[in-house]
Amino acid sequence: MTNKLFGTDGVRGVANQYPMTAEFALKLAKAAGVLVCVDKKKVAIARDTRISGQMLESALAAGFMAAGVEVLKLGVIPTPALTTITPMLGVDMAVMITASHNPYHDNGIKLINKDGNKFSDDDTSRIEQAVLGDDLPMDKDRIGTERDVPDAISLYLDSVLKMVDLDSRPLAGLRVVLDCANGAFYKIMPEIFKSLGAGVIVLANEPDGTNINKECGSEHTENMLKTVKESHAHLGIACDGDGDRIIIADDKGQKVPCEQIIAYLAQVMKENGTLNGRPVVSTIVSNTGLDNFVKSLGVSYFATKVGERYVIEKMLAENGAVGGESSGHVVLGDYSKTGDALIVGLFLCQALVKSGKKLSEIFPIFEMAPSVGYNIRFDNKDKVKSIMDNALVLEAADEASRMMDGCGRVVFRASGTEPVVKIWVCGADEEKINQAALVLKKAVEDAA
């Protein structure tokens, strides 16, 4: 069943407009409380720094309590922290209130199961049907309570610090620019890097509820790139509002593609003996050069549908070591259940120090194949659906694939979060990919 409300990363929208209203959050929590919270009768709720987070937190808490569920309020913590500690909390599920890299006026609700993994499509479909149906009956004799858990972040930090040698100050001598996106990592990330000996220049670490991701973070890296270059830093790290995306800048202030980061992590793990033949996972819109490089390491490579959740599901199914996508989600399966800017940043910095090289001397570690992409925006998602079902457009998509003749990849899809048709073509022959992309782009525009 296709979800109407839940996309690849939960429910998302403009705060105080359906579905991101207090009323919707209340009903969602009632449904999840009845359908999911049946064992421990306990749920954890966390949020990022945007101003609407408290409103949605209160509504969710009320809904869960109405369903007889105890609510653990964790406050502001990053998504990777929540996925890490959820199994330790003895809850039936957890909820993350965040719109990730979006502006402050947006918000979202991510559902996380008791093991710290995002809900499957089947799980969300079951809850969505309940939310869209009649109100579920509440039991007058079953009313839950809530309590704050302000020290929950310490459980996550204990897990993070297991990957470093605390006695050696492993990042001593490293100068790092950290752009915290005025989000959930605003305090934690600088503190950890400083405690490990790094010299830190911190950007965007003063959240006020409305400045999350505003001209900063993973989507707006201009200031981070400029600061790295002007301060002669060894690298820069930018995360997004909930901390599950990472963008890296080298010592020259140049952005390093995420495919290069994924490849380097796999290479380092092979060199230090921790890869152990385990595969690497990315998505169908990852540069095809990554596929070739991973195979040169003697390990398998898998490409999934677009969306971090699908990468993680494949990693779990195949015992994947490293995964991610070009948008900035990078997952180290040994340390995290989701993309984690702090974990990946620390792993990369330790490898950099050990190498004795500059980041610009390490990257690129493989040649990126040429690619071209178009995002074609429409007024609403119904129009996007009609485009995606159009026979002439589908015929053009087949023609574009034939033009690549097995020497590249054509991706034609609808965005999961906005009314946009996405076209992306990557391969070895730049002329072919441009021609194939234009054939498909023209078909979409003609059908509009």
C-alpha cells in the first residue's frame, strides 16, 4: 500500500499546517500508542532546535499518554543519538521531531522502532490507516505519564567515545571548522572535538528556534568552505539540523563528494582490518565511479532506492560495513544505526591524522564519472503523479536507458518530499549522458 502521509523519512510539512499540526500529532501518537506500544507501554520523544518542536512534542506526549503510554522526554538531541540509545531505554518505539535540513518553518515526525531502526513501509502504512480512520477508543482506566530524561545524551556519548583512545588525545594538532547548523549538534560536537585535542572553529552553534539550517549547515556550506580556507584549517565539517548528514571540506576549502567519503571509509577499514569483506551500500543516484572503486577493493557493492532508510535496510540485510548517499547521509554500521555526522567526522579525522597527509592529497581517491541532473518542479504532487504515469514520458525514460547502452545509469523518479520530478544520468560518456538526460527532460516538459 502506498502511504499518503509518510514519505521515505516520516511525515513532513509546514508547522501549524496539516499534517504538521498539534491535532495530527495527537492522533498519530494515539494510533502508535495503541498499535505499537503494547509490550513496555513506553515511548521516547526527542526533537531538534526548531521552534515548533515543543508544540509537536507536547501534542505527541498527550496522544501517547491518552493511549496509556509512559513518555520519556529526551529534549534536544540529534537523530543518530536517538537511534543509538533507543534500544537502551526499554521502550516500544521512539519519535524524532525534525525536518532535517529544511528551514525552521518546516517540521517532521520520524518513527523509530525499539531496535533503533526507522519504521518499515508496512509499519507506517498500518499507523497511517489508523490516523486517517476514525478515532481509536481510549481506555478511561489507562492514562500514561511523562518524565524528562535530561541525561539521555550521555548514553550516546559513551557509545561514541568507544571508537577513540581517550588517553592519547588523538586529534591533537588538527584544526577543524565545525558548522553545527544551529541544530541538535550545536553543543555536543564542539565539546567532543575539543576534548580529543582538536583546535576548533565553531560556526552556527547559537540556535534560537528560527535559525536552524539558515545560511549554514549541510545545505549552505559557503561560510564553512570560506572559513576553512581563510583560517588554514585542515578540514571542515558541516552537519544538518538533526545531525544525520555530513558535508566535508578539504584543507583548500573544496567540498569533497560524499561518494569519495564513503569510498575512503571503506578503504581505511580494509587497511585496518575491519572491513572483513563486508559490502558497501549506496543509492541509484550515487556516482557510478563509486561502484567501480568499491569492486576494486574486492568487496560487493549494492545500489538501493533513494532514501537513507533503504540504504540502512540493505546494510542490515547484507551485513554492510559502510553506506550512504550523495546528499550527505553516511553510515558506519559498526558504530551507528543511521547517518551520524559526529561518528563519521571523528572516524575521518582519526584516519587523516594517522595518514600524515593533507585531505587535498587524499581526495579524490577515484575518478568521478560525468553526471547531469534536472529537478523539474510542479504545483502539486498530483501533477507529478500524472507525469510519472504518462506513457510518452515512460517511453522516453526507456529510450534514455537504451542510449546509455549499459554504460551508465538513468534515474527518473518523483521526489519523496516535494512536488518535483528528478532526472539524473551518470556514466562514462559525457556526450551520451547529456543527450539521454535532455531526451527525458523534454518529454517531461512536453507532458506538463
